[in-house]
Amino acid sequence: MGLLKSVNNVPGIDYYEYREIDYWSKFKYRTRVKIKGARLLYYVKNINEFIKKVHSGGWKYNPINDATKVKILSNQHVFEKIISLRNELKKSKKGTVRIENETIAFFSNDLDKLTEIKQWDSALQVDCTEVQTGMYAGVKYFVREPKNKYRVYFRSKRVEETVLTDLKEFFERNKNLKPSNALKIWIGSLQNRRYAYRSRYCSSAYYIDYNDESSLSLLALMHGDLIGRRYKLEKRES
């Protein structure tokens, strides 16, 4: 997951999420709806199937009581719209849907379509998030003036040993990039076959400090999948 930041001056957007890539690698926006009964939307194709599932009490291992049934069915008009939009996005392939417990999330590049959800019911809990990629996630403050202006963190992932060789050569050519001590140790582990297994895993704790964006662009071209969140480095005002 990326870093969420509240937004109050962008129409239709409640949060920015700083991520390395878009949702599902292709969608810019996500609208989440928190509503009791969302988990019952699994495997239903229309509102009639949903209502039948509610009346039956849901699943045997996690049934719902009569009071909950009444509450869920009071939002039948909302569930009908949810199912309709889910079917529409699936058919057009212009979006996708994910359900987690009592929250359903719609992902798409059509912001107008997603912001319409907020008009379904005034009592509905809805928020819309826009992905920010390649942006600064925030500012890291230091007591003393930092030696560099920016910092970029790597992503946690499994890599091939050739990646470490590439990084070693890259840093040797670009002395203006300052890898963290942990990153240098990781790259150095390639030389010790006893710890070769460690070299296959990149950690999100590794980072690079730098001043020149163009140097980082070269790294992004080589291994853009490793690049994570970026921060500005500043001295904290006393």
C-alpha cells in the first residue's frame, strides 16, 4: 500500500495515494463504499440474487441475524446501483471491483463515473482516491542541513542476482548518487556466495540520496520496478 494524504481542494478527490504504479497497473482512481452487507455481493449477478442471499442469512460459517437483514435491505437501492456499476465495469473492461469485508472498492480511469457514487445516498460512506506516481510522498526533516535534497526508497521484492550487478556498476559510474549503508551491504553480499540467498531480496528499507533528478531517471529506465516513494530532505526550522 502507498501513502495516503488528505485532499480538500480537488473536486471529487478526497485523498492522494503515493504509489509506484497505478491501481492494477492501469487505473488512476479508486472509490470505496463502506456499507453493511457488502460481503454478500460475492457471486451474485443481480439484485434479486442478492436479496435472496440476504434472506437466506448469508453463509453458514458467518450468518447474519434478522436485525442485520433489515438494515441491509433498507439499502436495497444502493446495492442495486453497486451491482449495476460492477457489471458495467466488468463488461466494458474499463474498471474492476474488489470487496473486503464491508467495503467495496471501484477502480477506473473514469472519475466522473466514480464520483457519481457519492450521489447514490446522502448517508453513504464514500471516499475517492487518486494515485500519484513519480511524485514526492512528503518531506523528511533533519536537525542539521541534509547533504542531499532528495531521497528515494526501493520496493520490497525478489530480484535476480543480475540486478545487484547492474546496481553495483551503476553506482560506480554515478558517484553523485548516495546509496544507504544497508543498500551498499546488500549489493556487496553478491560477492560472498555464503550469503547469496540474501541477495535475492530487495528491502523497502534501502534508499538513495541524490540532488540531480536526471541521475535517478537513468536508474528508473534500468530498474523502474525497484523505485518506490520519494521524499524531499530539509532542515527542520527551529
